[in-house]
Amino acid sequence: MGILSDVHGLVRLANDLKPFLREPLSVEGAKAYVRERMCNREALFLRMVDRAIFANPRSPYLELFRLAGCELGDVSALVKKEGVEGTLEKLLQAGIYVTFEEFKGRAAARRGSRTFEWDDTDFDNPSIRTHFRSTSGGTQGTPSRVKINLEYIGQSAPHWALWFAAHDRLASPVIFWTPIYAAVVNRQLMCAKFGRRLVRWFSSGGGGTRKARASAACIHGVARWAAHFPKPEFVPPQEAGKVGEYLVGLADKGERPCVVTTPSAAVRISLVMQQRGVSLRNVMFLLGGEPLTRTRRETIEACGAKAVPTYGFSEGGSVGSQCPNPAAADDIHISLDAYAVILRARTLSQGEPANALLLTALRPASPKILLNTEIGDSGTLETRQCGCLFDELGYFRHLHTIRSFEKLTGEGVTFVGGDLFRLMEEILPKRFGGTLGDYQLVEEQDVHGLPRYTLLVSPEVGPVEDKLLVSALLEELGKMKGAYHLMAGIWSRADIIQVKREQPRPTPRGKILPFRALGSV
């Protein structure tokens, strides 16, 4: 699984991409696809459990099923009696679940007297043919590599098509303002699959290892050749006005542009245009990668634009999307033909309680096999009807107040919290003085919802120039793993880190941890 396999995947991508795009997806086709899967949802779940778990001797879940004394026939009987979510609840009670740390290979799984050691690649879907690989944030020094194929993109495209239909945006030109990395092509190809025009790609940065940059360049080069996508144009976060001006120009021509970006990037555009007294009426932001809080939404929409989130993650793609009638800022309909979601009460390392989301993936070509698996997020689940297109398809399960735990996310950048322990507890004290508990990175939001990070440094450390501390923080993050180099560069350009000379802040239980997430509204 090295350079040679990546080259073979790119050859397959080049051969398969044009035929893939020659079979366009209509909205009616997307509706029919979802309705058929909703009618067979229980069978889809059982097929996944059979093929990806019980027929896969390497599956981590198989070990948990064996420990619980649960066979495939038992699962089938449970589904007939309890349905999919009811079955997942019973499996959770039997110890059949995977925590975020276990899924990432950061911690051994302990169930009773048994201990299991898993690597993140043990959760790879064994049945898919890889066209290219993207990466997630990664843990333990190595980013998680995520296998992607066109079948998976094709299975995800109906959910995006339905989002555009639900918001009356089927004729909208699509603009991206994102970093350059391999997985961006997933969303671009989903748009192309159902005929949306990708008219401009503003890049907020690029980076990573030389291999990652080369791989991303090749993947996007093949996509531009096959789908005629525009080349990325570099626009850093502090030049958000350039994107805003372009959107205003489109709106002035009668267009209703849709912008794929992060909430913090959309906030930056909105603030600049508000300062200039310019309206973004008819502009809609399709948001992901970060929480959309009430403050962020209000800031974005203060200039006349609409802010509408989707929810997903690197290893599993889109989980759900918001309709025109949300009950909360980040309220989404779960795409129930693609995912089942239940909650697991747990205590975070900060000593705080959380309702962790347990996800089960139902797309056959999902890059990872997920069954009752945490992805590092918590949230609130509700069942209700709101009379929208998603309701017509049976998407009655809603998810809102979605927040990350054990990780920091801002400007579309994610650092796994565990990777900050060594930085704050060993590296910074060694470089600048002090000891364990003298450094802490705090995540907050300002009054507009923009992310702000404060490096708290104990006064006992002594005099050190603030710029030197921030530079060292980003430099050391970039050294940890290739994927973090790109992320640290974006944070640097966004200028969102400040230094305060004060004692690190304890948790409610008195613990001093390397990072804390505070102040979300």
C-alpha cells in the first residue's frame, strides 16, 4: 500500500471518471434511490453486518460480537423485533461499540477482562476498490489514510442533490473556498454528478508533506481533466473580501451562488461585506467542517446571506443536511438510508459529561466500516416532522448542537487533542522553561463566532516573546505529522492565536489539561 498502489489507483480514476460522469443523476433519480433504500433499510443493515463483519475475520467488531456471544442470527432476530436503532441500543448494552480513541488506534479496547489492540486501518472497508486516498487528521504520528472510490461518491451524491433541491438551489453556480487537499474532490465530483456548475475554487491554503501535496495535485489534475473544474486560486483568510466581491458580482447578474466553505470562513466574508455596507442577498453558504453555532449563523446572515450546514466527517462522508425549517442553528436531518445514529453517555478527559454520537454506516462503499462507532462528536437527537422534502423521504431523525470532544476544530482545521499532550507537557517546557501544567491551549469564539485560540502560559515560566511562542507552537504542530503542516499554515495565516500570561484553567473537577474548549454559543 505505497506509491505503486497510489499510482494504480490514479490510473483507475483516470479510466473510470469520465464514464462515471457520463451517467448524470437527476433529482427524481436521487429521490428514487433514497426511497428504495429506506424501504430496505433493515436488510441493508443486516447485509453490512454479514459481509463487512461476520464474513471478515479481521474485523474488530467480530471480536466484540464473539465476546458478547452474539451471532448473525441473533442480530437478525433483534432487527425484526427492535428495528435498526433498537438493535444498536441492545448491541451497545452488550459492549459492542467502539470509542473514538479505539477507532483511531490511540487506546486499547477493554471489555470486561478482555483487551483488544486495533489499528485505524483495521476498520477499512475490505470490499472497495481504491481510486485514491485522502487523509484525516491522524493520530499517533501518522495521519489516517482513507480509501475513496467512485462508487462511494456516487452513493453520496443523491444526498447532496436533495439538499440543493430542498433549498431551491438546483440552478445555482457552485463556488468552493477551501484548502487544497485530496478529499475536496469528493464534494466537487458529487456536484458534477448531478449537474451543478463548479465555477470557481478559491483556495485558502495548501501544504502537508511533499507526497501529500503531489498526491492531491495528481488527483485534482485528473478531476479537472475529466470534469473541467477550474484551477484553485489562492485567497488566504485575511482576504475574504475578494470572495465576497465575486459573490456580489454573481448576485448582481441575477445568479444565486452557493458557496461550499466552513462557518468561520463564511463569517469572515460576512463581516467584511457588512463593514463595506454591501448585501449578500441571494448567496447561500453550504457549511461543514466546524460547528455552526447560533452566533456564527447570526453573523453570517446579518449581511443577507443564508447559512445552511451539512454534517459529516473524513472517514464516512455526509451524515445529514439541514432543511429550510431548522429548529436550531445546526439542526440537520440524518440521511437515514446512509446512517443510523444513537447516543452513548460518557465522561470526557476534562471530567465533563457528553452524549457521544455512535454512528453506523449503511453505504456499501463507505471507506470505513462503522457500527456503534464514536467519531469524536456529541450532540442532541430528536424525532420530529417539519414538512420539508427530507420529511417526504422519511428522514424524521434530527441531530443538533453538534460539538467536538477530545479535539480542537477551527478554520476547518482539526487537531486531535491527544496530540497536544506531548506538545504542551514536554516540548514547550523544554524550549521555554516551566513544567507540566504551565501551558494550555484554550479554544473559544469571539462575539461574531470566529474561532480564537489562546495559549495560556503560567507567569512562573518567565519572559518569552509572544510571537516566538506562537511560532514555536505552530512549528511543533507541523512537525508532528504531515497533515498538521497544512493545518498549522492555515492557523498562521488566519492569525487566530494569542498568548496570555495566566495560570492554565482547571476543569470543573480541578484537572489541568493541555487543551480546553470553552465559550461556544
